[in-house]
Amino acid sequence: SQQGEEDPQALSIQEGENATMNCSYKTSINNLQWYRQNSGRGLVHLILIRSNEREKHSGRLRVTLDTSKKSSSLLITASRAADTASYFCATDAGQAGTALIFGKGTTLSVSS
Amino acid sequence: DTAVSQTPKYLVTQMGNDKSIKCEQNLGHDTMYWYKQDSKKFLKIMFSYNNKELIINETVPNRFSPKSPDKAHLNLHINSLELGDSAVYFCASSPSQGRAKLFFGSGTQLSVL
């Protein structure tokens, strides 16, 4: 079964608000990654957090990782209409030579 | 320059036909992948090649056959297309197996009528 589960499935906010998405996974990981997918496009890598890291920042993005709870969160601060997209977490299964496993994603809508 | 390019972007075909999707990456990566995204946006790994060798072959019908003529190309051939094959197929590449970040193509939307 899939590794990651995002929550919520859909999120609608106003420009300027913060958006928080959560990801839970089932097995041990080496790292967890977040990707963005704009409508009709391929996925774009946003940020990678290693299993020994607890928090990471990149611009308006903040990712946390709690390996004891097997969960991660992605926070987008001061959201913009251009942030409207689907966001996916992806984990490796902890074994060399395996592919990233993606969750079902959170669809974020930011209205102006 | 597009890093990972796949063609065609749209593919509409009849049940029973055979079709191919091509993928090329100019990033110098060793590993390439095919993922399938269904109508609910669930993304599932199908195949992975490392330096032209198949390293991941998930539970995919044998009507799907990947081919990697060199490490910059990974094509997907599908025989006897079925309605359930309708989905978006993404090619991706990474510098190495497993844990590195992926670079995705823009997808091929396959519609089987």
C-alpha cells in the first residue's frame, strides 16, 4: 500500500494566509520530499528533509519532520494565487534502489 | 532547454491498439522512471532503469514494456490498450537510485476510447 497520506485532501484559503499540509507515512524512511504539481504539468521538487532533521526552510516554505509520529508538515506562509497547485509528499522505502512513493496529495486553492 | 521531455503530450487511441511514449533527459542522470497518475491524482511507480538496466518493475501488466536504448532515454510501449490504461504517464529522472530528488517530464495524457 502507499507510503504517504496527505491531509487535508483539499484546502482553500485567501491570499496572504498560511497553508499547512500534513503527511503521514507507515515505515522507516531515509528522507521525505515535498513536490508541487500545477494543473496539467509535471511534479516539481520543493524540499527534501532527511530523517535526522526536524525542520527545514526554503523561502516561504517550512517543513517539519517527526519520525516518532511518522509525520511531516509543509507550511506555506503568506500564500499567493500562484501557489494554487497540488502538493505531494514522497518517501523512500528505506532500501537502496527503490523508487520514491507518493501520497495522494493535497489540492491547495489560493484566491485573491 | 527542457530537462526531461516526453512525447506525445496527448494520446487518444482505440482499445486494442499499441502505442509508445518516448522520454529523454539531458541532465546526465543515471536513473529514469515511469510513473502512472490516475484520475484521483494517485501517482504510482511502474518501472525504473539505472544505466539502462531495469531495477524496479512493479506489478504492471506485461502489456507494458519499457525500453532504455541508452541512459538518456526511457520509452514505454503499451500493447493491446484497455480502457483502464487511461491515465497520465510521467517520466522522471534522478542522479542516482532511490533517495535523490526526481525531475519530472510534463506528462502524457493517454485516453483509451
